[in-house]
Amino acid sequence: MLQKLNFIEAKYDELSMKISDPTIMANQKEWQKLCKEHSDLEEVVVKYREFKKVEEDLEFNKDMLSEESDKELKEMIQEEIKSLSQREEELKDDLRILLLPKDPNDSKNVFVEVRGGAGGDEAALFAANLFRMYTRYAETKRWKVELMSSNETDIGGFKEVVFMIKGNGAYSRLKYESGAHRVQRVPDTESSGRIHTSTATVAVLPEVDDVEIDVNPNDIRVDVFRASGNGGQCVNTTDSAVRMTHLPTGIVVSCQDEKSQLKNKEKALKILKARLYEKAEAERNAAIAEDRRSQVGTGDRSERIRTYNYPQGRVTDHRIGLTLYKLETFMNGDIDEVVDSLITADQAEKMKAMGNTESL
């Protein structure tokens, strides 16, 4: 690992010289590419340099301790050694995490698809609660939310809602939300006070560039129809709604929230590309040996990942066995504690899988 860190530091120094070179700065495209590469390495290099400084100070203090005879001074040096040793271990852990392979999608915008599952109207209402939770969370991060497609029920729920969250690192924080979410509560329509269990599924898809997924226009069938609202009432007098079918895979995307047929087509194509990318990634991951995969992962739509229990005011993430008794604030978008715990667990599994427990 030291060899790798030394290589990264040398590369960083080389890039520092290049981005200061006027001849390279003249080529803005090349300069920006090098600046990004330089920025990506900076955190690792800063941590590594601090680690080397701590090691030097530790060695210096150990030498002093062996030569010192004054009891009071020896105690001070021992305290300093203890503090430096603790910081050394912290930096080792930080460096191991920073050297883990980066998910290329982490910095991307995301599409979030929430669908009501088992439970009828109550499941649709829960899907609307999850939609609100994610939009509130996006607000705390100053990310932008754009509604892509929705199918509302006449009591304010969603059979399906697809929205885009735009913001740096959106995928890195939300990718663990994919899976089946279960709610346990007394529905408003339940007169006997009996607790019902309903589900909603969430899929989080990274936005993909045209170069990442190639869609042949001949493989797409586009049907247009009139948009409809709650209860089936017509909300548009023109055929502005779009249904896009990818013939080779059978994937279907519908968009009707825009009044313009062209805008609905653009949105539908974006979602279609994201779903095709997700399908390709799922097929690729299925080919990877189980022992090389993170156990936390990003989940699939059928995996039950979390339970929201309203009578007890608790939320439980089953993947990491974490239970919080703060359901109300959680549903208002305060989900960072669970997200941070999932990221930590995922990193630990990846370190274990890669054998990154060797000494620096």
C-alpha cells in the first residue's frame, strides 16, 4: 500500500507542475481534465503527507523517551506518543478507505422511481410519503428536484412517481435506497384501529451520458396519447403524453407531466437510458463472484431493506440492523444517520473483500 501511496503522491506533484504550465493552460479542455485529476488525488495526498509527518513525530518522540531521565518530562512524552499513535491509526483507516475503488456513478445526478406495492391505496399513500421524504432530503443538500413522471391516485397517493435529483454526489448518498420499503401503521380508512402492513419499492438510477449507453432509435416504439389525471379525467386536449417501448428488452417508460409532447419524449428517453444502464449493470454484477461483492450494495427492487413502524415511532434498516426512534424527523428528510451508517458498512465490506487490512 505504501508503494501505491508513493505513486499517487508523485503523480500529484507531476500534475501540480502541469496545471501551472502556461502552454497547457492555453488548451482549456486539457487543462480542465488535468485539474480534475489533480483534485481527485488531493485528499489522498493530504492525508498521506499528514500520516508521514505523524510517523516522523512518533519516531522522534520515541527516541527522546529512550534518552530522557526526568520523570515529569517522560510522562509528557508518553502522552504525546499515545496521542500520535492514536492519530496514526485513524489516518491508516482513512487512507484504506480513500484507496478503495471509486464508484464511477457517485458524482452523478439520479432518477428515483417510487412505486406503491402491496397494500392498495395505503401503499400508494406510503409511496407519496417516501417521495416527500426524498424531496425534503434533497432540499437539505441544496439539490434540485425535477418531476419526470407520475401516476396519482384520487386520495393523494402515487401508484408510481419518477423524479430526478440534480446535485453533486446525489447518487453516492441515495444509491442505498433501492429496494422494498415496508410501512406498519393504522390507515386513516381503518375504523377498528388495526395496524396494516404495506410496501413501496424504490429504484435509484444514475443519470447516464450518451456515450455510456447507446440506444438505437430503430429499437424504440413511441406511442402518443392524451394525458389523464386522478380518476381518469382528461387533463390535456392534445396527444402530448408519451409511451416509449424498448423492443429488445420490453422496457416501457411513460411520461405525461409536460404539456409538450417533445419535452415528454426527452424525459422518457432519459429514464429509458437510465433503466437500460441499470439492467446492463445488474447483468454485469451477477457475473461477479459473491465473495467479491459488497454485502450492503445498492439492493434490488425485491429486497426488503427497511421498515417504518408508526405506532412505535421507529425506523429499522435491516441490512445493518440499525433502529432509530425518530420516525417523524426521518420522514421529514433527516435520513443522514442511516445513510452514513450504510456508507460505513459498505466501505468496511469492500475493505474486507479487497484484503485492505494490511499494515501501512
